[in-house]
Amino acid sequence: MTPVPAHTDTASTTILVVDDERAICDLMKDTLEKWEYSVRTACGGSEALRKIEEVKHDIVILDVRMPDVGGEDVLRNILEKSPETQVMMITGYGSIEDAVKFMGLGAVDYVVKPIILDELRLKVERLLNENRTRKLSITDAKTGLFNHYYMNERLEEEMFRARRYSRPLTVMMIDVDKFKAYNDTYGHVMGDKALKQLGQNFDSVFRESDIIARFGGEEFVVILTETDLMSAKLVGERLRKHVETIAFPGGEDGISGHITISIGIAQLDMEQEAGKEEANQLIGRADQALYRAKEAGRNKVET
Ligand code: GH3
Ligand code: MG
Ligand code: MG
């Protein structure tokens, strides 16, 4: 058996093993822990649903057939709550067609009982590699936030979901005021640091379900799920005021820099029929509101 390469960050990888047979859960847990993964187990579907609520797992290894809540319900729940989680099905020999169906639903792989441990290890390593590549492809390197590409992808999905379930959805566009002047005063390197620090501060006002992305340059876009215009405006105001208080890395003399932001917000038009709003139109309306915030003197939130 080849050793796990150092770059797989095994200990920071959380795996949930779900099987109604306690013996299988225990065996998989012991084995995966020997390979230095962090492992949790759920003995059955209903316990799995509870554990999914508690934390996001990188990988869930999920039995297809369980008497209480079946693998299909658990899979749908995971994909709904945590779309980045990779789900590997466990299926009985002779029911591989089940596994194929589950992959159609969004599972990424399957293992067949009785489980061959060497095969399981290779599959887990492959999933982690894919995960790492995917993370890189959706992350903005400068800030660690999501990138423009991912924001577009998620916005389409969230617009679809919002319309389907008649839930409010808003988009917030954030632009740093007079950032050219900041760079001119403190230099481009300090400007980069300020952008990174700004991005880290977004966490304190947005929810975990909000999607925060760097749109490009000194502009950010946030998708606020389950949020109407009024609530988004309150969040925007809170962020705007919070940014005023942050001491950003400034000049060599230790004097800290300060920045302000302007924010434009638009709520999804719920029209379902022909002529319904496209993602770029929604972004466009947030951008127009941002323009008004700039016109109104900057350091403002406009809808
Ligand atoms: P305003 O938005 O208030 O109208 O003024 P502004 O000066 O922020 O806007 P403008 O679009 O004129 O200039 C954007 C500035 O942001 C210029 C550019 O150097 C800076 N900028 C964009 N991206 C980055 C980056 O990644 N790092 C740094 N340091 N600066 C950046
Ligand atoms: Mg700007
Ligand atoms: Mg700009």
C-alpha cells in the first residue's frame, strides 16, 4: 500500500460513514482513522440526518439500503444542505444499478460490499484530489473568497431555487470607494492586504449560507439566500458601518489606513414566465444601485 501523500491534509478531512450495520461503521471508522482521517459514524439514516445538520463533511460514505431512512433521502438532504460534500455510496454486490442511479442524483462514486479496503483508500484519495482541484478553481487567490466563475454558477442555481420555492433572493454589489487613492497613498501591496482583510471581515455580517465572491478588482458580490430587500439593506448598512471602524494595514510609519465601501442591492424579480430576469440582469440592477450609491456621495447603501 502506498503511503498517503503529505499534501492530502488527511486530518483536516472529515468523513461521515453511514451504515445501519454497526460492525461496518466500526470497521470503516477504525480503518479510515488508521489512515489519519477524521471520522464520524451514523448507524442509520435518521442519525445521519442529525449529524449532517451539525457540521459539513468533506466526504460521506453512505449505505444505499437502510431500514429507517434510505440512502436516497439522505443523499438528497446532503446535496441540498452542503452541495460541496462528496457522497460515495455503499451498495450490495448485485445492486450496482442502484449505485448508478444514485450517481445520476449527484453521488460521485460507489463501493461494493464486501468492501475491499485498498480500493476504498484509493477512491477516498481520488475524491480528495478532485476536491482540492475544485476548491482551487472556485477560489479567488487574493482574498480566499469565491471567484467570479463560482458566483455565476451559484447565482443561476440559487435563482432557480428561489423561483421554484417562491423564496426571496437578493444580490449585493460592494465596491471600495476611491481605492485608487488608497493604492496611491499606501502602495499596491498594502492595497492587496487591505482587500484581503476586507474580505475576511465579511464573515462577521453575512450568514454561512450567503455566497461571498470577489467579482474582480476592488468589487465584491454577495448572494443572499432567503433574504428580501429590506433585510439585505440592514445587512448592507451593518457592513458599511463595520468597515468604517476597521484599521487596515497602512503606511510604514504604522498609521493605519481606512476605507469606505458603497453598496448596491437588488432583489430577484419572481416572474416565472417568458421574459423572466436573467442572472446578468439581476447583477446589472445591483450595479445600477451601486452607481447611485457612488453618485449620492459614496459610503452609502442603495437599492
Ligand atoms: P470609486 O470606486 O469610488 O469610484 O473610485 P475607485 O478609485 O475605487 O475606482 P476606480 O475604478 O477608478 O479604480 C479602482 C482602483 O482599484 C484602481 C486599481 O488600482 C485598484 N485595484 C483594483 N484591483 C486591485 C487589486 O487587486 N489590488 C490593489 N491593490 N488595487 C486594486
Ligand atoms: Mg472603487
Ligand atoms: Mg470598481
